[in-house]
Amino acid sequence: SRHLHFSTRCACSKQAKRSASRNALSKRSASKGFLRVYYFYILKCQGDQLYVGSCADLKIRFQKHQSGCGAEFTRRFPPEAVAYSEKFPTREEAVQRELQVKRWSQKKKRALIAGDFDNLKRLSISHD
């Protein structure tokens, strides 16, 4: 009997190669004095789910998530929109913010998205 083989690799290999060459170009541009920007972002996904991430190019990263070439989570819960983002001058700062917000409750993430800073502050108070 014949078995069908389905690759678990993303079907976007051409897109990945284009992205890699764009990243190399961006690094050269950054070394020539152009400012590089990194993003921390929250995606609103199907099923009212939220996805938290960071990247160098938010538009391209969102397209990758939408096409199924992003994270496993966004393959299961496709993104509908970028709900929130912040810009950082270094990748390290963007990743640090991502890791911070990933530890937050859903209520706290939604308060950040809504710009409800009073509620965000209230949700940040420890009740130990």
C-alpha cells in the first residue's frame, strides 16, 4: 500500500529566501547609519485568542503568520489583525518586552491593547 507523505515544513521557502536577503540588506543599511526598528506585537487571532511576539519587520511577520508560515499557534488560530505594537531600537529590548507580556494574564493583555492604563495598573498590583 502507498502512504502519502505530508511535509511539516512551511511551503513558503521562496518567501523565506526573499526575507533572508531583505534581512541582510537591512543589516547593511543599519551599518550605514540608518536606524533599525524592532517590534513587540500582539495579534488578535481566531477564537478571540491573543498571540504575543517580536520581530524586525511587522508587516512581513504578520503576512507569514497569515500564510501559515509563522508560529504553530497561529497555524491553529489564524491571526485576524495586529491588535497592538510597540517599537524598540534593539532586538533585545523587543524580545524582553515580549517575554514580559507573555507572562501577563489575558485581562492584562487586553487592558494594554485597549489603552486602559488605569485597569492595567490595577491588574499589575500584587495580591500576595
